[in-house]
Amino acid sequence: MATAIVSGALANKPRNGGEAWVRLSWALGLQRLGFDVHFVEEIADASCVDEAGGPAEFADSVNRTFFESVVREFGLEERATLLRDGGRAGVGTRLDALTEIAAEADVIFDISGHLKSPELLNGPRTRVYVDLDPGFTQAWHADDAVGFRLGKHDRYVTVGLNVGQPGCPIPAGGIEWIPTLPPVLLEEWQPHPAQAAPLRFTTVASWRSPYGAPRIGGREASLKHHQFRRFLAIPERLPETTFELALDIHPGDARDREALGEHGWRIADPRALAGTPQGFRDYVAGSAAEFSVAQGVYAETGSGWFSDRTAAYLASGRPAIVQETGFGDSLRLGEGLLTFSTLDAAAIAAERVAADPVAHGEAARQLAVERLDSDLVLGRLLSLLGVGG
């Protein structure tokens, strides 16, 4: 049996069910294809917090609790390791035993370059960097002032489907970027009957990026909150439809929160509603459709970025109305998945979905089956990488 290591931030993103699904989709998807999968994460003691967000000892942290609960829920507890600073044992397998596993592994998928331990990263036969933030990743790598480097990987994969292609200004940095759609575990996202009126369009988001805006082509790109401001008026265009954001927004952004409310947006607590994988899944299933903007850099560069969150909505039979980023050549648009670049286009797309949510929901699920099934997405990627299961 071939061995794969998946590394990514789970404990480092506690109480975030959507982010947990990203890592689970890779680990469980590879497991479905016959790999012996080991999930590995590293966490700094300084990153450990309690339920209130204050500093905490590792043993008492919400980070550890979240990690253990998620891997246990999905049957990964015997194949999941959380390492502390310097490779000290945290949860699961010791570093020396992991090093032996890594030395025999066929591949490691290093999601967002999370893994830093050279003992683990240098072991597998093929080392794959998985980029979830096209534009940010490449701009930081190209900027000596940032201090970010992609590290020593053999292959580079991105959900920015147009990175490295003519017309996309994101600097490829001399790297051959392999495009991929996000994998979805279809059996985990069963379709549900369409929501009865009044319809509720939702998304799960953070108002501000934790990172500064990248500079691409000599200009500073915009971020998600800038894009949301462009579409504040959408609830007023469809007064019979509720627009809800499960939104992580800092108290310092009170003016923006007030503006959202003034324009008719409903704000929900993402940790309460979508803070676990099951909570996130229930929140998506309880929605009529997704309505969301993208990070400005994704849209402004035509990166072709496609969201794992949107993939979950589609797999649940929930249509998605999302900001145009240039992925249209890779996915069928118009039924189940609609894009917009202007307020008028957003309103028209939302009206189309509201007029026939049943048909759009069926089309959404079919699109997920045809294009996003983890067996198909990861199988294609493994073939391109020359890695066998």
C-alpha cells in the first residue's frame, strides 16, 4: 500500500469547521484511493489559546481539543499527529517514528506550506506544495521584503486555475503550477431538498484577511472586505430573500458591521454555527444557496480561484452565486453555479436562483458529481504527479 502524508492547519485554526473540511478532504480523499494516510500538523506553544482566545498551555488549549475531536470523529486518530515546538510530542506519533514513516512515504501534500520540520519534509519521494491562496502565495514568494519562501518541494499545485497562464498577472516565479479544483467527499455532503421560501442565501467568511494586501504588477490588490463593500446593496435588490453572513468580524470594524445591517444583511456567529465540521455541514445544508464575494486579488487577477467552501455548497445541492475570478472555462456556469462582477449581474443571478431553487439545486449537485468528486480530482492530480496508489 502506498503511503501519503497530508500536512495542514487544523489545530492552528480551531473552531473553524470549514477550514477543517479542507484538510479532511485531502486526507480522507487519498484514503479512499487506497493510500495509507498520515495527517501531520505542527503548532507553536505561543499559538495555543483557551476558549476565550487568551494564552493557554498546550494541554489545556482549545487547539488540542479541536484537533483531537476532529480526527476522532473521522476515524483518523491512529493516523494523526500534532507536534509542538521543536518536534516535541503533542498528540499522536512521536517525531522519530514519523520520520521513519516519512522516509518510506510516496508523497506528501504540504497544504499552504504548513510543514517546517526538515526530518519530515525531506523524507517522502515526492513533495507537493498545495497553494490555497493564489496571488498571495506567489507575490510573497517574489517579494524579498516579506521573508516568505515556498521551500523545497518537487511539485507545486494551486487552486488558482489560471496561475502561470497568459493573461494572468500573478508571478509564477519560474515554477510550473499545476491547477486543481478542490476535492469534495461526496458521501459526506448528501443533497438536501430545496429550502422553502423565504429563501436564505448565506456564506461563511472573515471580514478582513489576517495578511496584508499583496502587490502584483506594481499595484496593491484589494481584499475581501473591499469587495463586500461593493455589493452591500444586494439585499435591497431582493427584498423577499434573506442574505446572511456567518461572519468573523473584529469589533474595530463596527462601522462596516453597521453598514451591513443598514443594507439588510443578517450577521451570524460563525463559531456558534459553523465551528465544527458537522456544524459547518449543517449550516450549508440549511441554506438555500451561497452568495459570496472573493478576495480582491483572486478576482482582479483573473486567477481562476475556486473555493472549497463553494464546492461544499454545490455537493450539498445548494446553488452558488459567487464573484467571477476566471474559473468559468473549467466549470459549467449558468445552472447551479453562477458568477457576477457587478451589482446588477449579482442581482440577476440571485433572482434566477430564487425563481427556481429546485432546478438550480439539482444542477449544483450534478456539477459536484461530474467535476469535484475527490476520486476524480485527486485521481487526476496523482496521475499528473506520477504518484500511484
